[in-house]
Amino acid sequence: MATILETRDLVKSFAGYRAIDGVSLSVETGAIHAIIGPNGAGKTTFFNLLSGFVAPSSGTIALDGRPIAGLAPHRIARLGVVRSFQINSIFTHLSVLDNVKVSLEAKTELPGRFWLPGKATARLDARARELLADVGLDRERDLLAAQLSYGRKRALELAISLAQDPHVLLLDEPTAGMGNEDVGRISQLIGRVRTGRTIVLVEHNLSVVADLSDRITVLQRGRVLVEGTYAQVRDDARVVDAYLGGGGGAHA
């Protein structure tokens, strides 16, 4: 399969400390590619590099062969790499429907206008409802986002991300802080919305990784330790040692 997102010899240093140390990674179009590793492995820094929230010290990042390293986050998002954060990033005082409409507006000529009558955004209602239906939230569309449960807020955040029509969706710990029931729902939801999209997933829950991922990269101390299928990674002695030995903790 074709490669849609690629890094080569990627390095990010902070005051002489290499949080990312020469990471080369290729993500295939249409795949779910998981990034896992013990605490301190560099997963969050790697996502920050991919989404433009920090610039690399050296190395390259390419989307469909186009260099994107060092571009501002909004430019990377407009090129099709959209990130969902570990902490909810929704407008709690707006309705569920309006949260998705705000995201849809960002891809139109509307955001540049200071004031807009309701009818100006009414044309976005149908698409917003389609996205809410995709994540199982259409019935809750008129609720304030603050009224949703934690798991449903994460589903709303996914709808907001999908409204940007991403080529690559970066999901940062999508099941963090959830009980088993919500974990199952979000995992199934990601599996449903993957059609026609590429997903890069940082996730601590290895059962979710096992269920969803086509390929897994294990980071340790900012470097690629192992890459392969879940079965290959699970059975690699280096991975066992990283999680249970001296790798810095037992969480991905």
C-alpha cells in the first residue's frame, strides 16, 4: 500500500535532552497505526511534531510526499492531518450540534466574518447531523455539550475532528480515563469511522490496540524499539522488558 505519512530521522531536543531520537516511521494509507510505549517513551512529543505543535530539531515529516515539518498546526490541519487531544477540546456551553457546526464552519468562508445570522450556518445542519449519527450522537444534538457523559464527550470530539474531513486522523489516548463500557463503545466507534481514512493512534489500553491496529510502533526513550503486527510486538522480548523491566513504567 502507498505511504501517506512518513518521518525520517526525526529528532526533537529539549535543552540537550532528545525526547525523539531519530525516529523513522511510515504510515500506510487506510491503516490504523498505533504508537505505544512505556511512560516517557516520547509518544506525546511525537504527536506534537506530527501536528505542528512543536517543530523538529532535525529530520523530516512528509504528508503524501509533501514536507510539513515546522508548519503551523492550522496549516497542517488544512492539509488533512487532524488531531484529537487526550483532554476534551469541546465548547461545553454550545449544543452538541453547534460544536460540530463550528468545526464545519472552519472549512468554509464563514469564519472570517465577525457576526453571522443563524440562517447563514443552517446549511451546515445536515452534514453536522450526519457526523453526529456516525458517532451515535444525533439524538443528543440539542443538548449542551456539558450535559454529555465523559465517554459521549469523546465521541463528540471525534465528530468534531471528522468534520475537518481529515486524510490522517491523530487520536491521542482516545480511551483515557474511561470505564470498560465506554472503552468498548469508543473502540467500536473508531472501527466504524476508519473507512476511507488513515488513523494514527496513541493508546495505553493494549486490548484496544490489539482490536484496532494494523501495525504498531513501539517507542522507548524516544527511539523505535520494535515495529510490526500486534502478535509480533506482543511476543518480542524487548517489548516485554520495556513494559515490565527498566522501560519506565507499565503503561503505553
